[in-house]
Amino acid sequence: MKYILSKTFVKNTSMCGVPFVARKQKGDVVQGLLTGNGQNLIVNFDCPNSNQRIGVNIPTSILIEKKSSVDGSDTGASENTKTSIFTTRNIVMGVVGIALVYGLLKVTKVIK
């Protein structure tokens, strides 16, 4: 089964014989074996200095199951991806905009 990472995953390991950083970015599609208790997904990474591959545990709490249709085509993630307009960035921009208009009206003496 394939999964999509909902957060960036980074883990330092020395299983390759040298220090190695196993890294996957948010939105990457990963595939592997679930552990016996279902808490982690074992994903294979290539070691930088050899042809060896190592299995690294990625917690299932940061994975989204990737659904596919019967014909094999992708249908995307099973998570609802609707975003809100009330993000921190939009709220800050609104407050700054109101402050600029207020300041401009004060400078031009339209309001006392």
C-alpha cells in the first residue's frame, strides 16, 4: 500500500556504517511494510556509500493512505484537503491593511 507524508520526516541513523540522514519531504509518496503493531511503516533507503539498503521506521501518525481506483489510476489522498481563508498569513495581512488605511486617514487629517 502507498502512503503520502503529511509532515517532513528526518531521522539520523548510523546503520549504513557512517552517519546518514534518512529524509522524506511532506507530500512524498512512500511504500513499505507495516510493523507488527501497525505503529510504523518500514521504508527502505539507499546507503550513500554502498549498494546496501536499510529499513527506517516512519510513524503511521504522519502518513495519509493513498487511494487508487479499480483501474489503477490515482485518485489522490483520502484526507480532506479543503483549506480555510482564515490562515495566520491572511489575518496578519488584513490587520496590517486596516492599520495602513487608518494611518493614511490620520495623516491626511480626514479623521481626528
